[in-house]
Amino acid sequence: MQKSNEKVRVRFAPSPTGGLHLGGVRTVLYNYLFAKKNGGKFILRIEDTDQTRFVDGAEQYIYDCLKWCGLEPDESPLHGGDYGPYRQSERKASYREYAEQLVKNGNAYYAFDTTQDLEEMRANFKTDLNPSPQYDAHVRMKMKNSLTLSPEEVDNLLKTNTPHVIRIKMPSNEMISFTDMIHQEVSFDSNTVDDKVLLKADGMPTYHLAVVVDDYLMKITHAFRGEEWLSSAPVHILLWKYLFGLDQMPQWAHLPLILGPNGKLSKRDGAKFGFPVYAMNWTDPRSNEFTEGFKEKGFLPSAFVNLLALLGWNDGTEKELFSLDELIHQFSIERVHKSGAKFDYEKAKWFNQEWIKQSVADELLSDVKQILEAKDVIITDVDFLKSIIELVKDRCVLMTDFYEQSVYFFKAPQTLDIEAVKPKWNKAKSDFFSEFCTQLEASNDWDTITIETIFKNLATEKNIKPGELQLPMRIMLVGGKFGPAVFEIANKIGKAATINRINTTLVELNH
Ligand code: GLU
């Protein structure tokens, strides 16, 4: 239980080995919400002790994603804080003493086995029932370690800097239990857990030792992480017990998996089913493999955060749309579901559509401007663009839709859906549009009502139903069968462009 005077401190502890999966961002979000709700601190700790898995750019990518989502940490390698360094590779010196202390107390041991020794062990102890034997209570007394060698031999090997690791000595026949904030009582049989390496031959701790030591030194009160880490919990609990005492241990919450169309949502599902699984675009510098991100796909951070919050949590009502402030207010870890949360891309898009609708033009302006400019649309009048955003935003599901939905306000359509008009095209309609252009040209006013009035009066005079003329007019101005009210479009694009587009299409239709 949390002590009453203790400040809530939570951490997100990623290993910077690649892009950030939506499950990772959800872990960030739940950490963040819990910290903010309880007036606590959210810490970002970079777990980079496995040098072989170092990936260039992965740490920067994490900062960029957190920034885009608006979930910035209070303490991190970039922001500093009282418990630094926040990058484990820079804390190397602090771990060995804890590993040594475990050896001294009989909870861990030095192991000098070479790679070859380990391979032989796996080959020798392999059976049908146990195809990949682990370094555990069954084999440890047959290996080369400080449990089997004499103290003098061990001293000698250490003095001569013989490569070695330190392994935890898992107790036999012990039930290791703890109360998870989501899963309640969880128990493990110690016999099923191997003697995990705690300190590697290069002097770096493994994740298991580092996570416990750092959660202790950084005074972490609650530790939220994905359910895939639940099987590591018995090792961590024993380390807490041996090193710091269980009363110091943070409260654990193992978050439910995010499920894709077939089981756990994977990067491959994204490529296969055509939806993003990472927060932002990521290209692996080693393989050049590209994985699409929600940001570049056209999601708003407000929508992304909202949909992630709902993957495994709700406030007990039917409400689905939450701003970050509302989430901070409403969130409770007790309401996080136990079972996996199914990711549904159609639903994800619905959240985005709703958030685009709810946003005012000013909030969307800089993104839309960027989207248009990236495709060579020249924006000279920002107020005009804002009015276009207001006009079309209800038609956009993804931010990228703003291109198609607004480009024709800035340039004449590149292609015209002539086939939509041609079957019902005739001379009377052609004459109507020629005359319409003449009348528009002669009009002194240019506003939606004037344009519509000229159009309807002329249609009546020519005895053609206005409904039959509106589709051709839309194709002329927009290029396709979409967009807001056609007279509004004419008003926005102006007299010259309207007349021009009608005439160009007439040439094509009468061809
Ligand atoms: N470094 C682990 C990871 O990459 C962190 C797990 C934990 O939060 O304990 O996800």
C-alpha cells in the first residue's frame, strides 16, 4: 500500500530498440494519467543496458512521439531531475554493488561458464519433455559457478578477470505472490523460473537487476507495464525482497495486451491489414524496414490519445470522447480491464473523425497548411484557408483527407469525372451553362445567395430542374461528386475561377 505522505512517482522505461508500438504509448498514457491525477511525477527512464540492441535514433524517436502526444515527462534524460542519470547505460557503476550484495547474502552466484559450456549443457540435458533446458536448480550444481567451485578457485578466477556473469539463485518450492493493481492476487511457482543473469560479463546489468535497482533509487511508487512482463515479475519480486524489502516495492499494474485481428497486435498486422501500429513513422536504420505511424497517417494527437485510453479502460458509462484533461480527471487504474483489448482500425478512424469535427480551424491550421504545401498548394491567405477548413472539416476522417477535400479551392481540378455527367448531358444543359456564365459575368455582386439566385432563376426560365444542373456544376468546380454546397464553393473560388472552370468543362463535354 502506498504510504500516505509518499509522492506518486511512476515511470515509463522503454528500451530504445525501435519504433514505439501503440501498446507502448498506451503504457505511457496510463502512467501519465495516473501521475497527473495524483499530483505525482511521470519519469522517463531509458533502459539501454543491452548494448547489442542499440539502435541509432530510437531514443530521439521516443522523445518525438511523447512530444507529439503531449505526454511529456517531468523527469527524463532531456529534462533532468533529482534522480539522474535517467539513462541506464550512464548508471553502470551503481549496479555491481547490488549484484555483489546478493552474492554475499547467498541469493546469487558467480557463473564462469563459457558459451560452449552453455551449449553443451543444453545438448546434454535436452529431453523430449524439456527440449530447451534452462540454467536452473536442476543443472546449476553441474556447472562452473561459485556454488560448485571452491572459494579459492572462485577468488582466483575473479582476480584473473575471467569473464563471468552473476545469476540469481532461484529458491526451490516457493510460492512467489504479489497483488497486482489489475490482476489482483498473482502467484508463481519458483521451480518454474530459471536462474536469470543479473549482471553480464561486460559489467552491465540485465534488465531484471537494473529495473529493480532503478525503481528503488528513483523512488518509484507504482510501476505500470505491459502484461508481457508478468512472467518476469517473480524475479523482480525476489530481488526486491533480497535487496530492499518488499515494503519498499512499488505497486505493480500489468496492462492487458492489445489484440489485433489474430491475437496480440503485431507490427506485421499493420503491414498486412493496412493500418499503422507505431505512433510515428519509423525506419529501422539497420534493415531500412519502414513502419507507418499514426501521426503521418493523419491522426490528431488528441484522437490518438483518446482511442488509446479506451483500449482497455472506460469510465463506467457509454462516454467515448475524452480530452486529455477529462482523462486525467476520470482515469482510474482499477477500471482497467483484465482481458486483452481489441484494436479496431475503423473505430480508431471514427475517433479521429470526431476529433477533427470538434477542433476549430485554428487548431487544425498548421497541420492542414503543411499537408497542402507538401503537395505544392500555395497558401497566401491564411484566413481564407481557415474558412475552407471550417467548410470541409466534417468531411475528413484523416488529416490527410484535407488535401482532396480542399485542393480545388486553390487550383482547378486536375481530373474531371466527366462520366458522371455525360450520359444525361444535352444541348439544353450546355446552353444553360453558357448563359449562366454570361449572367455571372454581368453580376456586380458575388456571394452565395446571388449565385444561387441567378442559377435557379435561369433554370426556371429554361425549364430545367435545378437538381439536374447541380451535379454538372459540382463536377465542373470540384472535379468529383463531393464537397460542400456547390454555390458556397463557387463563392469561395471567386468569379473568374468559377467561369473559367465551367467553360473548360463545357469544351470537354461538348467535344
Ligand atoms: N525496458 C522494459 C521495456 O522495454 C521495461 C519493462 C518495465 O517497465 O519494467 O519495455
